[in-house]
Amino acid sequence: MRALAFLLLTALAAAPVSAQKLRSVQTSKSADYSSYKTFTFLPVKTMESSGVVEDNPRIAPVVKEAIAAQLTAKGLKQVPSGGDLEINVYITRYSSPHLEALTFAGPPDVTYAVGGPITTTARYNEEGTMVVNLIDVKSRKSAFFAMATSTLKRDKPAYDKIQSASEKMFQHYPAK
């Protein structure tokens, strides 16, 4: 039993940090994608320590540019208002604790009565999630929904991750 507990703890501690993952893509079966010619952005919402911020001047332009490039490549045109699709984007960045290693002085013991860990090494992983929802203006229903999550570095901007996530998301956008 002790050996099994030790192996489980070791496996959890050594689990790799997730790379960029496309978590969900959903397309509406009732949407007529051939009728969509234009799109308009709603304010890009980012979750920050102060709360939800609309159109953060550092992030929103990058997000809009990445998504606009994908939709333009699909044959749609961006307009300032009144598009066939409204693009709703939500971005969050958060930290999650990650156990790196446990160091034991003696044989591991699940009860920690004897031979428990004498040191623990842990860190926080920065992760970000981007949610993109394309809303059919006429029906007021979602035509396309995608969500991607990726690990981030504290001291690096996530611009390349936003671009990559947009590319992965819109590979699943239905062809006209």
C-alpha cells in the first residue's frame, strides 16, 4: 500500500504541464454559414485582478487582429457596426498550484507518522483561457463557439498564444 501511494504521489508530481489545448468547439446546426458576410466585435472582456475589464488596450487589439485575420481568410469582412455576426471574446488568466517534488528522509508513509516528506517543491502555473462566441445577429443565437486554454509565462506577453489559439479555433469554422 505504501509503495502504491508513493507511486501515485510521484506520478502526480511529475505530470507535465498542459500545452495549448482546444477545449471546445461547437457549431450551430441551424446556422447558415453561407449567409454570413460581415462581422463586428463586441468589447473584448478580460478578467483581471480588479475585475472584468472591457477592451484592455494591451490585449484587445491583439485578440481582434488575430480573430479578424481568421474570419477574413474565411471570406468575411469586418465592419464597425451592424455585422451579420457579433464576435464576443472573453479572456482570463489565472494561477494554479503545481506540486513538483516531495523529498523523503526515509521510506514513504501515507500517514506521515514516520518517514514523511521533509521538503516539498511547488510552483504556480500561469494559465490562460480564451473563449470566442460568434453570435448570429438575426436569430440572436450562437453560430460558433470555441474555447482554448494554454500555459503562460509570467514575464512574457501571451500574444503568440492568442494567435495560435485563434488559428486552431477557426480551423473548425464551417466552410461556406
